[in-house]
Amino acid sequence: MTENRQIEEMMFSNKQLKDMIIPLFLEQLLVMLVGLLDTFIVTYASEAAVSGVSLVNSFANVFIMLFTALSVGGAVVVSQYLGRGENGLASEAISQLLMISTAFSVVITAVVLIFRVPMLSLMFGKVEQDVMDACLEYLLITAFSFPALAIYNTGAAMYRSIGKTRVTMYISIISNVINLGGNILGVLVLKMGVAGVAYPTLISRVFSAVAITILCFKDRYGISYRVKDIFRWDGRLLKQLMRIAVPNGLENGVFQLVKVALSSMCALFGTYQIAANGIAQSIWSLGALASIGMGPVFTTVIGQCMGAGEVDQAKFYFIRLLKISFAVSSAWNLLICAATPLALGFTALSEQTITCIIWLVVIHNVAAAFVHPVAFPFGTGLRAAGDVKFTTAVTIFTSVGIRLLLSWLFAIPMGMGVYGIAIAMAADWVVRAIFFIWRYRSGKWKNFQVI
């Protein structure tokens, strides 16, 4: 039987994969480009503002990743129910996810708002006062958007689970136009500084949450939110969701805490290195999106295959999707490395800061091209199969035992500064990728049951 004939009989055709991958890539690209432009726009306020925004984003990502973990748990469960053909249970699961994620995000928002001053002082107490002022102002405004983020992530998880990624792409386009236009108005026209970036972020996130929620109540694809399931407690379904979400949340939480610790470490190296690291992180995110965008595809495809009991098809798609990830990621990161020096020429940054950014991008993007596809989306596929504890343990080990410890060693005792932190990050990915490849080859991921 030829490969083309085999593919015709598989659960997902090449066209279906393309229809999922391209919108996800374009959506992630748009988000990252707008984020990058936001960072460049705020440079016209001050380097202290750039530093404050980047530090708060690294701190806030700890909580945002917890919301993401909940949505990933929902996406895995929903995908497996869809693969089994149980759309009713899929609707119940996504409705329960909306309930728990909304409640959780409201609690987190209240905690952050009440304790924002001591938390930021603990994390970044050694930064200059103008940087800390920017941190406090930016967090005060953007923390109110946390519930909107959690609600949007839930709705996006539903649409991605059924492969309708164009929906989230269109919402993202409108949301990011709102965000970018607001930033230009707030920073360049109204001269609002950090607030000129924070308010558009809040408004755009609220728009996304409202738009996706309205769509999720419409039963167009055999799955939707159900009011009766949102306002009740279903212990069985919540247990299934939490079985994926809790380990994933722990993993993401530790990962982001390590990033916050690294941001605190970075704060020791002076304003220009803080600014360089903040801008480089935006460019890094742009470079990583080629493989990050594949994560939801792995979740949908592997989850539905395992839900349907089609283990051989899951194996096929693991390798097929990984090849696509490598091909796109290597070409994309080469393009970004070439374009970065040209883009930085349009900023108001110092020559010292620009040079630092370029070297950080080179270090990151080489690793992003050849290692990131295995360390991240491939690992997402293992989670979609139910192999959550192993992937969580590996990620926590490499985040703390490799990335954090090597960052300290390279950056401080060896005097490499932010360059050492970037090298340690690449080492983390390499070790993580080795573990995930070994796990896949062992076949143990086939033996888990999510639903």
C-alpha cells in the first residue's frame, strides 16, 4: 500500500493538517509581531519603561501559564472524547473547564492586586526606582485582564480541539489590531508611557474573551458551552481535566518561576542588559512560534487518535508533525536571524543594547531551529496521549537542574551576564529533547488512559 493510499485512510488528511497548522502559525505570528512592535513602541517612552514591562511580563506569565495549563487539560480531554465520538461529554467537559478556569483566574487576580507591591519588591527589589515604578503601574492595569485571558484560552481550546483554528486566528487579528492601535495612540500620541501599553492590552484581551465566548455558545460543530453544565460541579469530569491540568500547571508554574528568577538575576546586570534581554525575549518568542504553533496540532491529532484507540496512527502523526515542525522552524529562524539587525536599526536603543540583543538572538534561534520542536510540541504530543507525569518531571528537572543552575554558573561566577542565561536555556532544551525522544521510542506513552 502506498503512502498516499495510507494517508487517505488516516484520521487526518494533509489538507486537514494544513488547515490547522497555517492559521495557528499566522495567529502566533501576528501575536508575536504585535508584541514585538509593542516593545519597540515603548522604547520611545524610556528604557526604564521597557525594563518594567519586560520584568512584569515575566512575572505575570507565571499565572498566565496556569490558565494555559487548565486549557491544555481541557483540550486533551475534549480531543479524546471527540476521537471516541462522544460529543455530548466533550461539551460537558469544556463547559466545566469554563467554570473552573474563570473562578481560578478571579482568585489569582485578587491575590496579585492585593500583594503586587511586596511580590514585585521580592522579585525585583534591586532594580532602579524608575524601573520599579514602571513595573507597579503596568501590573496594576494588566492584572485585571487575567480573567479575560482564562476565558479566551478555554474557548480557544474548544475550537482548536475540533480543528477550527481559523476562528481563533480571526479573533487574534482583530484583538491585535486593537492592541497595536491603542499602543500607538497611548505612547506616541498621548505620551502615557507604560499606561499607554497597559490599557490596550487590557481592552484587547477583554474583546477576545467576549468574542470567543459568544461563538462557543453556538452549537455549529456538535460541541458547545452549555449553561446547565457551567453552573454545576461535575467531580468526574473535573477529575479528568485536573489529571492533565494539575501536572501541566505545576510544570508551567515551575518553568515560569525559573524565568522570574532569571529575570531577577538579569536585574543585577544593569539597565542596558535588562532592556536587551527584554527585547531579545520578544524576538525569541517570534523565533519559537514556528514550533509552538504546532503544540495545539499535536494535542488535537494525537488526542483524537488515542481517544479513538488508533495507536498506530498516533505514531504516524508524531513523526509526521515533528518533520513539519523541523522544516518550518529551521527556515523561520534563519529568516529572523537575518532580519533582526535591520529591525533594530529603527529603534531608539543604544548601540551597546543593540549588539547585546543580536548575540542573544543568534544563541536562541540556533537552538529554536533544531531542538525546540522536540523539547516543546513533541512533548505536548506525549501529554495528549496521557503521559503527563513523565513530561512534567522532565520539564521541572531540566528547568531547575539545568537552566537555573547553569544560568547562575555562567552568568555570575563566570561573568557572562545575560549571554550565560541564554546558553543555559539552550542546554535545557537539549536535555529535555533527549528525554522526550527516549520516552517516545520506549513506547510507554501508549499505555495511558485519559477518559
